[in-house]
Amino acid sequence: MLIYFLLGSLPWLTSNHEKLSTSDILECKVDTTIADLCNGIPSEFSNLLVYSRSLSFSEDPDYDYLRSLL
């Protein structure tokens, strides 16, 4: 959500006249790298995403680290 607010859009969001199928949207989300998604915004956002993706499902995040990023 923060990245959307900063950029004003996301790669898988299109204008009203262009409708993508659910599978096309999924493919775009899967194919979009963190570097591409966070291009042009502060590096802390990509660091947050990389850290979040590295966590296992049952692992508690380091909230102090996350706060330090923002």
C-alpha cells in the first residue's frame, strides 16, 4: 500500500479501458522483482520487502529493525 501511495500505481494496475484477466495480473505480480517495484523510491522500501520475504511463516519479525527502516 505504501508503494502504491508513493508511486501512484503498481505494474499490475491498468487504466479502466484495459482489462487484464486474473491470470495476467498474477503473472505480472510474480514476474515483478522487488528492484523493479521499488525503482525510484527510497531503498528502505526494498529492504523491508526483502526482509519480509526472508521470514518463515512462523518466524516473528524484528520490529525494531522494521521501525528503523521507516
